[in-house]
Amino acid sequence: MRACNSQLRTLRITNSVRQQLKNPVGLLIEGKSVDCNDALRKAVEKVKPSPSIFVGDTISRNAEASGIVADVIIVDNLEKRHESASRISPGERNILRLKNAPGTIDADAWDVIRSAIQKRKSMVMVEGEEDLLTLVAVVLAPLGSLVAYGQPDRGIVIVVVSDAEKSLAEKIIRGLCAT
């Protein structure tokens, strides 16, 4: 995707995109972490994604505590803008680092996330904020992949990557280009 040279510059969120993102990009699973993890486990078993990508500290930690291990996790060691109570161990994962200010998609995010997806078994440690990087993950992930992210105070969102989901993420990113 090269609309508005989005991969060549840092993009900032606009008020219209902020409103648009209040609606989940994918299937919203509401409930407690145990309910969300059950739904996530079932989705992974059904889809058998390659790869599975989790974006966010809470979803990544809760899933892994339940035995659901993603191929790629993207975290910033923050939960609701506060330092996480417990950091996620990279374990055997490749660690990639990215600076990404809140409310942005840094130009470097494309290469870093692409590399993480290609390597699998990767952890992208974000200095700043990872929220909008979900969109990059959806655009870059192969068809049939699964991207999951947290929806604060509601649950999790599961995206089975399809052409339609990629198009929606690209459309949202094009809205960022307008700034």
C-alpha cells in the first residue's frame, strides 16, 4: 500500500479517524479476559492462522497466560497509557524495536512490522504507543492471518485478514494521510 506515500512518512490521527476507530475493525468479543481468551483460542483453532499477531500488552499477556501463543506480538509496556503491571517476556522471540509516538504511525513501522511478520516468533517493543499499529499489521499480514487487539473496557477484537479487512485498514490509513 502506497496511498499518499503512507509508508514514507509519519502519519497522525485525525478527529474523524479517532471517531471511526471507536467501531472495531473486526469481530468484537466482549467480556472478561477468560471469555475473550476462550473466543480467541477457538478462533485460532478454527482459522489456523499463519501468522497470528497480537497487538497490545493486556491481550498478549492474558492470551499467553492461557497458553495462546502468537507468532508476533506488538507491545509498548503500557496499559491505558500507564506502565504495565507486569512486562511480557520475549522468551524465544526475536526482539525488534520501534519508536512510535502516541496517535501516530511512524514511517519506520512498515519495515519493522513487515520484518516481524516475516521472521515469525517476534516481539515488537514500541517506545511510545502501539495502538494504530494494528492497522499496519492488518495491511501487511498475509491473507488468512489473525490479528487480535484489545478494545479498552470492552474486550478484544479478532480480525481474520481478508481482502475486505485489508481494504478497510487501508481506507482508515488514507484518512491519516489527510493531516
